[in-house]
Amino acid sequence: NIGIPVAFRRTNRSVESLQRNAQRLKEFRSRLILFPKSLSKPKKGDAKAEELKLATQLTTKVMPVRRDVGVRREKARPMTAEEKSHSVFVELRKARANFRLKGYREKKARDAAEEATGLGGAGKGKK
């Protein structure tokens, strides 16, 4: 058995890319010659003696990465004034702050509304 590592951080889960990757791994596995750890006791999936005699060391790339035919790369272009002035860092910080302070702001607005209607503060004093 041969272990093939899987990237747990993978974010692209499209069916097409997963199928393309599975096909690429099957092709790689078909070209691979697994030498047995012990020649006297070969395990399932190990190469036969005839295959071992034919094996040669490759010095070139085994399976070069091919670009997808249908995918077009976007050409570089100058940044617009809007893109230059926009800060993603500031936007993320504001989103985090809004998420963190949501309950506090709602309570503050609710208390201000109660205070404006005259309902708040009537029974809140210490005895």
C-alpha cells in the first residue's frame, strides 16, 4: 500500500478539480513501480520480478504539471484609484469590531430608547 498525502487546508472543493486530481493520481499510480521491502515476501501491490528488472531511474520530471486548456489567465493591469484607497485590513478590523460590539450597541440603543420614552430609570435606584 502506498500513502498519498492529502492537503487538509484545501479550499477548492469543485467536483471537476477533484475528479481531475483523482485521474492524475491514478495515472501516477499506474506508472509507479513499488519495490517490495523483502524480495522473498512481496506484498499485494508490489512489483513482480519481471517489472523490477525493467525498472530504470528517471532523471527527468515524472509527470510534469499541465495547464488546463480552458482556463485563461487575467493579464496584469494598473490599479484603479478605488483599489489603491481601499484597505482590506481596515475593512476586516471594522467587521470584527462590529461583530464583537453588536450586543453592546443593541443594548445601548434599547436603553436610550427607553430613556427617551420615560420608561427607564424609574425603578432602578438602590434601596
